[in-house]
Amino acid sequence: MEFIISLLLGYVIGSFPTAFLLLKKVKNIDITTVGTGNVGAMNSFEVTNSKAIGILVLILDLLKGMLPILILNMFSLNDFSFLSVALMASIFSHCYNPWLKLKGGRGLASAAGGAALIFPFALVVWIILWVIFYFMKKDITIANVAASAMSLMVIVTSISTAIKYAFPKPDSEAILVLFTLGMLLIIISKHTEPLQDLFESMKSPIRKN
């Protein structure tokens, strides 16, 4: 029963279409049809050219990952397994929003908000790797995907250290690895289309005038 409660709580909170509702209310813009169509902070900023809106969406998306964990803690459902299920459900429904025909954001902010509370080691590793790959390639999409993939490798190869910085402690190494894998796979799945677009643009011949 606790797993079902955690799953439903995370899914419902994550499905709240913050960017969509905010841009509809403030700018009368359907964010799913403009820019990249991504329902997140970056696209919100780019289509409105408003830092305030971009930051507000970012904060709200961070809270989507944090709130399920905080609520479960309030009711003493603070086993790592319950918290990780709630966070993954929140990320999934944010990325594949049931109210927006499965359109959504890329899950990074929601994942960061939840990971900051229960697995800060993963968040710190991801940020460091993201900075490294971004300065190597100067492309946000590549940095997002590469940092996500490499984070899993770092966590698996330093699992003892990773467990020290998981709160509360998971019952086993396998639970921590499976949680990390699930979270990162959801995020990577939302980057397949921009990656394809990037590779296509790289293949296109450079035309000289």
C-alpha cells in the first residue's frame, strides 16, 4: 500500500502543468506549440523572453520533485524505496504529462529538486559532469545526455560513497542503482528528439554562398 501511495502522490504532483498554465494565464501562449514545444523553464524563458517567468517555472518544477518527498516524510513514509518511487513517478508525469497529451518537460529540474533531498551525491556528480561536457562540446543537449549517462557509471563504480550520501539509507546497493537508472533513463528519453535534430544538423552539408 505504501508503494501505491508513493507512486500516486508523485504522479499527481508531477503532472501539474505549471509552465503550461502559467504561460496561458500570463501571456496567452500554448507552450506546447511554440519554440521547442518543451514544457519547462528553458522553453518558457525563450518563448517569452522573460527571466522572471523562466525562473518561476524552474522553481515550480524543482518543487515538483521535492513536494512528494516532503509530504511522505511528514507521514513517516520515509523509507528510501518509497521516496525514490515517488520521485520517479513525479519526474515521469512531468515529462509525459497526462493532461497535455503526454507532452511535458525534460525532467531535469524535478529530478534535481528531489535528488537534493534524498540523493545529493547524484546531483553533485551530474552537475560536475554537465559542466565538463558543456565546456567540451558547447551544447546543452549533449551535456545533458552525457552527464546523465556518465553519472550512472560514476555511481555504480563508487557505490559505497554514494550510499553514504543517500538520505535515508537504501536497504541495498541494488535499490540505489535501480533508482538512479530509472531516473536517468526518463531524462534521457526526453532528449532523443533534440539529439536526432542535432545529429541531422551536423550531417547537413555546409553551403557556401
